[in-house]
Amino acid sequence: MRERDRIRSALLSTIGQDLKPRLSRINETVRKLRRMGSGEKVLVSTIASEAVRLEQYISSLVELGLDGDQQPFESNGVTIDLFHRAVSRNGEQVHLTPKEYAVLAELAKHPGRVLTHAHLLRTAWGPAQESRTEYLRVAVRGLRQKLEFDPTRPRLIINEPAIGYRLVLS
């Protein structure tokens, strides 16, 4: 079974490496068409949104392959299980909105590392919302209310002023 998981992970990673550059070229072409003022705005928007969806699907598939035997993260009484898409605090399941989960999952994939506002917005909301930091602030506030023991003094999700956020896992 282990060998099959390793092969699956390698295959999914290869697919991701093969398709991501192609999707990047599609996105670059869409940007060029928008700059040129293409008369087919609906068509260009449709292509752009489908390319973003495909990128998200590919990223999710690659993560499935890589996270297959990953253990849940634990910190300050909070458990984040990316493989089962489950979050709990002191053993009790915590309900998160899809955007809250997307932000938390991205932070959990890079524990201890500062992720920029733009990066978190791009992964949770898509590239069109990269500058909408208020969306991110609302999601982080919701996460802190649900996960922190004292949301006014966060110990799990730390703000790095003017840069982004960091997940502290101890």
C-alpha cells in the first residue's frame, strides 16, 4: 500500500508540474487580451475564471498526493487535520466557513512562515481579489474568535504588520 501511495503522489506531482506552466500561459494570454481591450470581454472572463478553477483543482490534487500520510498539526489545544479537512479545539469540532478554512489550511501548510496578504488572498479568493485585505481581516478575525482562547491576544495566528500572517504551531 505504501508503494502505491508513493507512486500516486509522484504521479500527481508530475501532473501538477506539467499543467501549471500551461495554465500560467493561458493566464498570461488572458492578461494580454485584457490589456489590448479585447472586444470579447465575456469570453476572456470565462477563460480566466476557468483557468483559476483548474489551478485550484490541480493544487488540491497535488496536495492530496503529498498530504496522504501527513499527521494533524497541534498547537495551543487546536488540531488542524488537512487530510480530513477537520479542525478542533480541545477535542471539539470547530465549524469554519469555506474561506476561513482556506486561509487556515494555507497557513498550516507553511507553519511558522509569514504568508503575505496577497498570497493568502490569492489562494483563498483567487487572483482577482489580491488587494482586498478587508476580506482577509474578516476571515482571520473569525478564525481567532473560534480558535483562540483570548482572541484579543492571539497566540495561534499572528499578524505581521503590513506583511501578512503566520501560524504558530508549538
